[in-house]
Amino acid sequence: MDEDTVLLEDSSVELSTSANADATPSTFDPVTIVTQLITESTKLLTSTAVQTTTSIMSALSSTPSTVAMETSTIAMDTTPMTDASSISTTESILSTSTASSPITETLLFSWFDYTIFALLLLLSTFIGVYFGFLSKIKQNNKKEYLLGGKTMNKFPVSASLIASHISGITMLGVPSEMYSHGTQYWMFIIPAFTVALLMKTIYLPVFYDLQVTSAFTYLELRFDKFVRSAASLVYALQCIIYIPIVIYVPALAFSQVTGINLHVITPIICVICIFYTTVGGLRAVVWTDTLQFVLMIGACIAVIVLGISSVGGFMEVWEAADRGKRLIFFK
């Protein structure tokens, strides 16, 4: 019995020694140490960022935002989660989304906005149908189809020129530019008026006397057909590059406020524009641009009036811009 006891004690000592020998290298394994350091650093940075964001959002927003940040803290935790905690986190996210849904709904189109947009498309289509099939003035020659018979009034022609040069990029980009970098963009008005004055006094009288309808025709008269073809090719390439951007930017904004797929609304608008242009000729294009011009000016006036009234008057807007150092006129 004594010998057996001694043998058992020796074997237990050997087992404990081998276990310690196996455990010792893992304690000082450099890969494990680096992994633990990275894990702890990540946890520390994550918790710090979440706490900072939570403090900022809690100061700027109400209870639903705090719930959202607490939900984000739970979701960003790096520790393993059980099925029950996953379900509770999902329910918290859904409840937060439900609480913030009224804010999201105010940013989307209402039935009134959809009605105006649908009426604009229908009226544009009707204008093309009217001048193509119903009007007494038939589009049966080049002068009527391409030049509108040279008998159109000043207002629709002027409105069409303005609407053609103010695209969705201008309506969306200029306010963003001035809000981000200040009112220095107003200097663009000076060269614009200068160029318009030069065009009126130098170029337009020449075009009117020659009765040419485009700069390309003038280039052929002044030089030769090769120069006209080269200029036409450059302009065509410019249109191929520029027009998709002009179409994409407002379509992207429309997609954001309606939820309609970008690739659905873009072909619809393009088909309607091609239809009334092809069927109605220049008269349809001019009157459709006039309609768009009136709607665009009315929308701008509505935004200005509602924006100024919502903050308490024009002086409040001016003082807020001054505090933000956005009033830059000559710099």
C-alpha cells in the first residue's frame, strides 16, 4: 500500500508539472498578448467614441435620439450576445425607428407634392400633343418645327432661355455652395451680366443680320464646313458628358424625397421630354420651359417666404449667417 501511494503521488506531481509546463508558454505567447492588446484597445476606443457621441446627441436631441444611441451602444458591444439579447436589441432598434418615423415622414413628398409633380408631367405631355396635333399652326416645315415660325412672344422665349440655363444642378448646388463657403458666389453675377451685355451688343446683331440659327452655321459661313463639323463634334461630346449629370442630380433628389428607385423615375422623365420635343417642335419646348420656369420661380419664392417666417424674420437669417461667418462679399 505504501508503494502504491508513493507511485500515485509521483504521477500526480508529474501531471501537475506537465500541465504547468503546457500553460506557461501560452501565458507568454506574443501573438496572444498582441491580440489581447488590440481587443482591449478597440473596446476602449469604441466605448470612448460612443460616450462622446451619446453626450453630443443628448445635448442636441430629445429622448428618441438617446434611445437610439443606447441601442447603438448595445449593438457595438464586442462581447458575445445570447439569442435573447439579440431579440431585445432588434426590438429596441425597431422601436427607435418607429419613434423617429414622424421626422422621416416630414421629409418625404406629401399628396400635394405628388399632385403638383404629376400635373407638371401631364401638362408637359399635353403641350406636346396640342402643338403636334390640335393646334391650327401645323409643324409641317422647318421654319415652324425648328424656329417656331419666328412669331413667338418675348415672355415665353425669355422664360425658356432662363429655364434652359438653370438646371437642377444650379438649384441644388448654388444653395449648398453658399451655405458651405459663404456668399462670395454672388460675384458670379458680375461676369454673367458682362457676358450678356457683350452678346447683345456684338454677337446677336451679326447673327440677326445673317439670319443664322446657330453658331455652327456661322462658323461654316466664316470659315468652312470642317470647322463647323469640328465644333459640332466638340459640342456633342460636351452634351454626352454633361446631360447625364443634369438628369442624375435632380433625379437623385427626387428619389430621396419619394423613395422611388432612381432608375425608374429617370427613364419616365426622359421619355416625356423626348415625346413633347419630337411631337410639338420648338413651340412645345418653349411653352413647356415657360411652365417649368413659372413653377421654379414660385417654388423658390415659397421656400424663401416659409424659411424666413419660420426663423422669425429676415434679420434673424442675416444675423445667423453673420454668426456663421458666411457673409462674404469681396474677398
